[in-house]
Amino acid sequence: MKPLQPVVISGFEVLPLVEGGKGVSISNGESAGAWAAAGGVGTFSATNADTYDSQGRPIFQDYLGKNRRERFEELVAYAIHGGIVQAQRAHEVSGGRGPIHMNILWEAGGTERVMHGILEGARGLVHGVTCGAGMPYKVAEIASHYGVYYYPIVSSARAFRALWKRAYHKYAEWLGGVVYEDPWLAGGHNGLSNVEDPEAPQDPYPRVVELRATMREFGLDATPVFMAGGVWYLREWEHWLDNPDIGPLAFQIGTRAILTRESPVSEAWKKRLLNLKKGEVFLNRFSPTGFYSSAVNNSFIQELRGRSERQVAFTREPLGEHTEALSVGARGRLFYLTAADKVRAEGWIAEGYVTPMQTPDSTLVFVTPGKAEQIRADQSGCMGCLSACRFSNWAQNEIGSTGKLADPRSYCIQKTLQDVAHGGDTDSNLMFSGHNGYRFADDPFYGNGFIPTVGELVERMASGD
């Protein structure tokens, strides 16, 4: 493979290798500092970042507020404190030898306040902000206020054009790069549009060429594009290097970066990655954000799928084909179903799924009493981790609500991500992964369960492998 050429990112000349930010505590100051020290770009997650006790153990985030609004304020305070701690740790580990970025989700709860709090409290320690999960118009204004570069995450040229025309043209000097995150290959939440088919992946090359052409319209010829999602062996991307249609380029590494010694995830998670099979990671739409996301097809996902499959439409009065009354619960609530759906519902009830739960779409999902109790408890305990949540109906507005019925077909993302990030079971929690995760099992670099240091991984990737 032709040698990698250094690029300037956030004021540093580095290898074009960037640690993917990932979500809750999956990249932290330890991993970010190691990436920067190895000659790449380190990225810690600033979404619900950890703080530590005197023994270096993560402090459990306990929410004591009596209502959602009070718990939301606690969440914002935790996030700011944790982000500052991770920035400090990244700086210590890197020795100041490379750029440290923080990754934040635009549609997370309190994002603007969290950005201000971390960038103020860790001045000079954070060199760039990557931000996606929505349309982060204001990230440019906030980052530029602190003299920090910003890196929007987009999945199409059209999305970047909208961001540029609405806001980014005012802060062009602080646009450090544009992250193209492939919506069919990247792990976590993905930016599929309503007109794109989740079952029909598109080649990223023409999409990135289109993004570069759009950037050139705005005079951004020298601004690097970060290719994110599906990157494994760089030799497979050699035709992208020194390519005038692509322009300055870096590669953002998410899933492969999880399997390092500095990575904060549990040994069980690392072992699970080493044994993933092709097809075990797939796109689903269970997320309370409303976005598609890529996760391992484990028991957690299968239970969610089962909920949606045990679903029927209903009316409150006989209407059209909904003529068959179904009486449920001790109070004998009546729901009217079609004749075929009543047969299906009675079959689920006979299997133990005796509790129907209403969705915002005038449907019922049937779950066990224990699952219904857990869903209601999770909804009640909401702390506003998203700007708007389908699962709990929380919204970051004056009334604290989306105005819609809470949706039992989803889940509390804060609960499951915090649990899996801190040693929880990888089968019964949400486990995000990129679609190339199965390649750990085929890559000889990881033979006999070998887990490299960040430095060893960066060296290996720079070689083309």
C-alpha cells in the first residue's frame, strides 16, 4: 500500500487515523490520550462521561431528583463534570503530543449546556468537537467561541449543504473537517434518510465524491473528509488515497478501536467482539431517538423485535373491520380488533403475554406482566438523556413532553448503555457495533485472542493491515 501522508487536524500534523467517538464511556480519556500519543487523533465521548473515586473506579451516576426536570439537571451536571475529567485524563496520557477531540450527540439531553461546560472547564485541553445524531447547526458557534475546531458528522452531501448554508458559513475558519459516516456500515445511530433503503447499501465512494464536490463549491478544497464506517484494512481503500476526487482524507475508526488494551469496555465485551459472526450486526429502528441504529443481534434486540411482532391495531369502539371485542385486565378494558387479530392476541395471551400496552400509533403490544412493570418503571425513572425520547415521551421543552403517548416498543437508552459500558451483560443489553465487527474473527492480527495496545493498532493500520 502507498504510504499514508500526514494531514493537519486541529492544528496538529498527524497520521490520518482518528479514534471514533462512540457513545457512553466507550471511548474515554485513557483511549483518547493513547491515540494522540500514537500519532493519530484521540476522541473521548462527552455523552454521560465517567468520573472516578480515589481508587480510580467509575462513580455510579445516582439520580435522586423527584421528577424528570430535577433528574435532567443532575444529568447535565454529571455530563459536564465527567467531560472535564476525561479531557484532563486524555491530556495527561497523551503528554500533549496530539489532538484531543470530544464527541457529543446533538440530540442528547442538554448538549449545548454540556458543550459550554466542558469547553469552559477544560480550556486548552480539547482541540476539536465531533458532533452528529441530528443536524448540529449550533455546534459551529459554540466551538468557535472557545477557539476549538468542529467536525460535523453527516451521511450525505445534502445534509452538509443544509448545515453550511444555515450556519457553518459564518464560522468557516473553525471547520476542521467533515465526517462522512456511512449509514449502512457504521455502528451506533445512523443517518439514513426517509428515501434510503436500509436493506440496499450504497457504495460510499460516489457519496463522498459528491460531498467533496459540495465542499469545493464553498471553498473547502483543503478541509479533510473523515471516512467513518466500514473501515478495516486501509489497503482496501488505497484508491481513495491521493485521489483528486476525494481530496484530503482521514479515516475514523470506531468498532476496531474498541478492541485495544486501553479501551474501557469489559473483557466480556472484547471477547464477544472476537467471536462475532457475519450478519450478527444489523440495522434496527427500536431506538428511542427515532434513528436507525446498528447493534449486535442479541437477546436484548430479539426481545424488542418480539414486542413489535406481538402487535395489533385497535379502536375503542366498533369501527370498520374492528368488530371483535377483547377484554383485558382486572378492570375488563375493551379493545376492538379485527377477527384475525383477535385470534392472534388470544394466542399471545395463552403464551403468557397477557398485558397489552398502548403505543402512539393506536396499536397494542403484548408483553408479560414482569416486562410491563419494567417498562413502566424505566419510563417513570426518565432523566432526560435525550432532547426528545419516544420511549418515555420526555422532551427538552417548557412542558417536558413530546405531547405523544410513551412508546413501549422502545427502551431506556441511558439505562442499557450505562450498564453495558460498566461490565453489564452483553447479551441482555444494547451492544452497538459496526457491520464489519465479524472481521475480528478473520483477521490474523487478533489470532489466539490477541488484544493490541492503541499504539500497536495504529502501527498495524498504517501498514495497510
